[in-house]
Amino acid sequence: MSGMKTNAGNFFEDFTVGQVIEHATPRTVTEGDRALYGAIYPTRFAVPSSAEFAASVGLAPHPVEELIGFHIAFGKTVPDVSLNAVANLGYAECRFHLPVVPGDTLRTRSEVIGLKQNSHGRTGVVWVRSTATNQRGEVAIDWARWVMVHKRDASSPAPETVVPALADAVAPADLVVPAGLDLTSYDTAAAGSPHTFDDYEVGERIDHVDGVTLTDAEHMMATRLWQNTAKVHFSTEARPDGHRLVYGGHVISLARALSFNGLANAQLVAAINAGAHVAPAFAGDTVYAWSEVLDKATVDAPGVGALRLRLVATKGRDESMTLRGDDEKYAPGVLLDLDYWAFVPR
Amino acid sequence: MSGMKTNAGNFFEDFTVGQVIEHATPRTVTEGDRALYGAIYPTRFAVPSSAEFAASVGLAPHPVEELIGFHIAFGKTVPDVSLNAVANLGYAECRFHLPVVPGDTLRTRSEVIGLKQNSHGRTGVVWVRSTATNQRGEVAIDWARWVMVHKRDASSPAPETVVPALADAVAPADLVVPAGLDLTSYDTAAAGSPHTFDDYEVGERIDHVDGVTLTDAEHMMATRLWQNTAKVHFSTEARPDGHRLVYGGHVISLARALSFNGLANAQLVAAINAGAHVAPAFAGDTVYAWSEVLDKATVDAPGVGALRLRLVATKGRDESMTLRGDDEKYAPGVLLDLDYWAFVPR
Amino acid sequence: MSGMKTNAGNFFEDFTVGQVIEHATPRTVTEGDRALYGAIYPTRFAVPSSAEFAASVGLAPHPVEELIGFHIAFGKTVPDVSLNAVANLGYAECRFHLPVVPGDTLRTRSEVIGLKQNSHGRTGVVWVRSTATNQRGEVAIDWARWVMVHKRDASSPAPETVVPALADAVAPADLVVPAGLDLTSYDTAAAGSPHTFDDYEVGERIDHVDGVTLTDAEHMMATRLWQNTAKVHFSTEARPDGHRLVYGGHVISLARALSFNGLANAQLVAAINAGAHVAPAFAGDTVYAWSEVLDKATVDAPGVGALRLRLVATKGRDESMTLRGDDEKYAPGVLLDLDYWAFVPR
């Protein structure tokens, strides 16, 4: 009787296109989350750091980092979507619709938007579009994601293949500027860098210089904070090598925080276009980051521009900032390749 | 002169039946405590996780986990009661009278309710009843506890033996339902499990499946948060083996959080009937948990039932869920045997 | 192009006497900071622990530990003043002008008040006076500090030498008592010690007994919380020995928290007269502390006295409490020698 009470997660056969999953458990964001985020990641972006600075650009009450909302919203999907995942294959079309502020309660629902069984019949790819809403029912964040999950039974029949069309990147016109955001009297000295929209050129690469060595205590604390329950992050008995795998989102947040040194004015994450967790990370690894400016766009808000950035996390510093080798494979040491839009003053 | 300023703790001779000790230091609970608790333990119970969910069952403002209150209240007694303890022998009759919410300030007082010198004269057992009150003087939590403490001088005379009568378990009629609690429109999907009062049977055992490997940084942070000052938790120089002993309450909270997977609707801890810290735990140990349903009761509140549960933490997973061997001794690997009541929807 | 966007820090040639630097980034203090401070340091001082206790001595809203404000304010100066430092040489004339409470936003500015090139021409000493203000523009904390920094070019000319006059200690008349502070009905039982102003004698030394073993996760979390960006604290690749150097302020806060056991009523840090980080500390070191009463003074506030204290942190316990050997050098094991004023009940 006991086995029936615990969550075994969903297998490929459990998903159908159009299915909607209401994920447990709603989660209220607090000032404690902001403090812990700042203890775990070396973040210094002025908007989430300072209520006064945020108010000076039209954001009050004081928003937390967009990635706090993202990790919480994402974590809710793990028990239902990816507990039996072989691999997280990708993200797309992630948009931040509303700033998340302390006191907000987030819940997440997902709709299955695609299915494709792999040819050998043992696994399949599931696409979901997930939506996080706040206590007023407003959409805070939404995104698409696809994962490869195990089948319960290799001999069960394959579903009709449905592969959703997903954009390579969120179009600038689809970026959602927070209501009230006004960067016309933005204080670059307080923000920590004089470099604004016009100072960045498409193709430019920025080595963020600083490195952080990972510890197990820190990545586990972060991952728990988002109520992400994947066993491999917490137990030395979950993988044959005895290592606790660092949650991919931990590397995203660490790299984003490191990018302050060179991109201090990329204040707000507006969208995530794509993301690949290229290699696993473990305690003891020293993580560095570099960025490439992929695109620039103006948006319809006073003093606001958008930079499309590639954020690359590496194990060990790569001053050459090489993403891929001549064979088109990711260069050794690359951990993360994230493509996102950020709002900057212009 | 210097030695006189520091706290040497009380020895067996310092206690008398009827003595009342006002413990230092009062402590205000904050949203920071909730966040840290969620970073250190993989808790996902919907009531402490979500202010919206809590309000939907009649609990506003938003209570923190009952064990946050317990650890804080308990930690205050350590400098006066158990700094010179040989062993923590047991708990009984612990009841949670009021939800603790951010902004509440807890203080603890203890009354000595029993004394029994051991036959060899070097130690004795002290029973105390401790009461934590909030800033309005209302009782939040009370409990009995007994510890074996050193005598200062083996030749000092033994006090009259007084052994208090303590209940094996809190009677269902004595459980205190939080004012306003109404589980009649409880949202099981949001809470993360469809299993409610009627789905659990006395004698049923539930393997909570997941494991967490302990780190020194995390257990020290938790233990400090509760202002528990016992040296063995913090210093590699306090024990001959050079290990930092994990605070027993850390194992309680970890096991309780792990029990979400199978007992997600055991939302509120109502009482602790008994608890034994069977074996020490250290960094590197991977902790698992299983539960046994010991009893069921209805309580006088809408939609509310009570489950009496045995929560067992083990070092390494024991899928057989064996508490004791044929010799009636605890099975190898058992770390904690905790007997408590939880409120669940029915 | 990329190198130009990142902060290379200032070299000796970049400083001129009278120069004012507005440091990035403003930072709002929250209840999350209080909780994290209590998780990382074994602090139990009743004022920052309890809003009720603080209000009972005239301090409402509930202030955080003075050192939270100090570390935040100090951390802001690192990218501009000491990123290229060879050594932190000293502090002086640090005063706490206002309690810092959750919701306050701190920013820091520094004025260069002294310069002295070293004779070999490769480095120089820079003196700055730094001032942290809150969102109302009120001075919260100010202090002087001097650091030895690298020159960019050993052949560049030396500036005129200016060595500021700094007081050996803040004069009692210059200590700022928080508005409203009244210790006449101070509750020593709640505070955890009966020892008040009259119980301490100049020259008295107090061994604080307890030890804490350092971990990398904890010191990195603390240091990040203050947005201190010095690489050596975070990366195993920043020093030849592969160790992460513990931020000196971490040792200050740890020693201050340990001093509770013997100085529980030294509730508020009023001023820091001087501080020397005598030796580096690393994960695995077990830190102890002892104090010496250097001076006593009455101040113009009801029930308030001031103790001038030397707080010494050591690696390993030194029950002899030896600061210096016969050769006048610091004794082996001394990590920190801090001279400060604290307000106590009298």
C-alpha cells in the first residue's frame, strides 16, 4: 500500500497533447528569498539590490531577480514533467510578463504541446508550455520546454508525433516591459557601470573575469529554495559516481551574477530565447562566464533598450571565449549556453 | 575573574523540583527564517509554502512550519538545561497551541518537574516542562523533556527522587486545532497529493523514497538559526573523533520534509508524543525516511482529521522499513524514531 | 573591446587627495539579512534577536546587528578602493550614527584623505574616509581605512605625501547613542547574563570558550551577502595555494558572536577604533575568541555605559589569552585584533 502514496513521476505514456497539469505547490516569495539569492550568487544588479534604485526607475514595490521567479516556477514542474527525464533538451519562448515582488504567490500549470517517441521505443520527447501565475491570476512568466523521458514500457504504442513550432528567439516586439519602467534618469554611477545601450555592439564579447568555486551546500540550498526535487542534486547515492549534480539553474544564476562585471546595466531579464546545459557541473568546479552581444533592439518605453545576449558559463576561465570548436561541437569546459534578452538604459 | 563571566551551564545539583528558569534570549521570527528553512530542508507542505493556500484554509497571517517554532523554543533551553548533558533521553506531551507567524517573538521558560540521581552518583536525570510564549504572553508551544546531566561532584547528596507521570501520547481530545482552520475546501492538487484522511490505514508504512546527503555547512547554519549553542555541533575540536555532531532537530526537520513524498497532506504538526535520537548523524551521511500510521482520530474542526505517525529517519535507505530487530533493539541505520500527530484533510 | 567593459579596479596613480568616489551599488537591508546573519554567526545578543526586547530599550523599528551595516557599507568600497590591494592595513574612527533597520537602503561614498608612495615605487598607501548614508541621506556609519595598492607603473611619479591624522580611539564624548536608547529597565535574564557595566574592570580578560570550525560555503555566503567581490574569497584558482581566503569581516562577526558568552550585555557596537587582520583564516580552522576590557566610560543616555574592548580571534583556543610574545609580535594563532566600543547597561 505504501508505494502508492509516493510520487513516481510521469512516464512518456502518461502524456497526451492538450493535457493540462496543475502543479503543486504554490509558493510565496519573500524578502528571505532575495537575501538567500544574494548570499548564494554574487549578484549586484542595482534594481533587485536596492528598493530606492528600483523606485527611481519606476519599479515599486521592490521586484526580486527575474530568475527567482523562474526557478520557483520551473521547480514546480519537475515532479510532474521531468522526474523520469533522461535529459532536459531545451527552453524557448520564455517571457517575464510582470515583476515578482515579495508577497506574491506563484503557481504553475503546464500544457503538453508536443510528443515524439524515439525510434528505439524506450524514450520519447515531451514538449510543454508552462505558465506561472500570481495570486491575482495574472501571468508572471511563461515558457516552453522539452525533455526526453523514459517510457514505462518499451512495447507500448507510440503516440501521434506532434512537434510544436517554437521561435528561435522572442521577437523584440513581444518583449514585455514592466509597467512604469522609465530609464531616462538612470543613475549609472549607482548601478556600477557607465556602459549603456549604445556602448554595446552586436558581435562583441565580454569576459566577465571572476570565478566562483562551487560547493555542495550552496547548490543544494539554492535548489531546495526552488522546491526542485530531482534526487541527483541532493544525494551521493543517486548517481554511480557519487557526485551531487549541480542543478542547471544554479549555473544560470551564477553566470548571470558574474556577468555584472561588464554588463552591470543589463538590469532586467526580459526573455530567455534558448538554453543548453552543455556539461554537468559539480562541487569543486570553478565557474567563469562570458557574454556575446547577439542583437540589439529598441522597445517602446522611455530610455529602455534591449540587448540579446549569449551567456556562456565555463569550467575554468576561457579568455579566448570559444563557444564551439572546428567540429562545431561545444568547446571543452563549456557548461551553459544561454540566449536571453535584457533591458538596459539607452 | 574572566571565567566567572561565561556560562558554565547547570549541573545536576543546580536543579530542584519546582524551580523555574527564564531562558535567554527572546527571538523574533521573520520571513527570513521561512526562507532559510526552505533552503536547508526540502519542505513543500502547501500551508507554510503559500500564504494564499494558508489563507484558503483559514490561516492568515501566514504561519511558518511548526518545527521552526519548536527548534527556536527548544534552543533557548540548551544553555540552562543541557549544556552539561550526557544524553537527551526523550520528549513527551509537546503541543502546538498557536501558529507562529513572522513578527512573533518567542521566549521560553522551564519548570523542573522531576529529578532522579543515577545509582553511580556521577549523573542524574532532570525532567523539565518548557513553555514558549509569544509577545502577547500566549502559550505557543509546550513540551516535557528529560536529559541526563553530569553532577558537579559525585559525592554530593542525592535529591529526593521525583519521576513525573507523562502520557505515552497526547490524547486526540487534547490536540489544539488552530483557530479558524477549515479543510473542507482543501485543494489536493495544489497540495501535491490526492491522499487524505480516509486513504491512510493504521499500520500502513510509507517509504518516502528520497535521500539527502548531509553537509556541515547546512546543519551548522540550521542549528545556529535556532540559537542552539551546544559545542559539539560547531567545532571539530569538541569530540575525540573530530566530527561535528548533527543537531538531532536537524534530522527531525529533514525527515519531516522528506515525508512530503507520501504524506503531502499531513500539513500541520499538532503534537509530538515521543522522540528518540537513536544514533548520531554526521556530514556525508545520506538520510532517508519512512513513516508508519500509528493511529487516526477525528477532531472538532471542519474537514480536519488527525494522523498519529511514526517518522523514522535512517542512514541509507531501508526499503524493508524495519524499526527494530529480533532483539528489540533499533535496527542498524535508524537515526530517529519520532511519534507525532499531524492534521490532515478528511 | 571586451576588456574595457569590466572593472579593473583603481591603481595607486588613480587616486588623488580630495577625490570623492560614489560607490555602486545601493543595497536595501531586509529581514532576510538578519536571518542569514543568525544562520552564519552564533549571535544571540537580545537587541538584534528580539523586536520586543529592542522596543523595551527604546529601539523600534527593530535594528539589525551593527556589523550587517558595516559589512554592506564596506563591501561597496572594495571594487573601487581595494580590488588591487596588496594588504588592508587598518581601520580607524568608525562610528555607528544610526541603527540600521530592515527597509533601509545604504549607499557609500569615499573621499581620499591621504597618499604615500612606498620607497620602492611599486605600491603606495591610500587613506580613505568612507561614509554610508541611508535613503534619507542621513549618515549611518563612517570610518577611515588605509590600504596598500599596486601602482600601474612603477616609474610613474610619486604624489605629494599626505598622511592624515587619525585618532587612536573614538573619544567617549564622540560616541553616538541611538535616539531613544534607555537601558534603565534592561532585563538581564532575557539578555542572558547578569553582568553589567560595574562588573567589568579595565584590564580584565574573558575567554569566550566556544569554538566554531569554518566552512567554505558559509564564509562565501556571508561575503556575497555584503556584495564584497574580492576574488580570493570565492575561487580556488585565485591564490597559489588553492585555498579560498576567508573575508576578514567574517572573522570579525564570528568573534563578536562568540563574545556573547561573557559579554552578552555588550549589546550595541558603538564604534570601531582599530582593527588588524593578523593572519589569514581558511575553511577547517576552528576559531575561538577572547576579550580584554581596555577602557570604560559613561555616556549621556539613561542607564547606558560604554566598554572599550579588545576582541581577539584565534585559530585554536588560547586559554592564556596572549596577544603578543616577548618579541612584541602577535602570538601564533592570533587572527584578529579588534578595538571597539560597545554600549552596555549600567
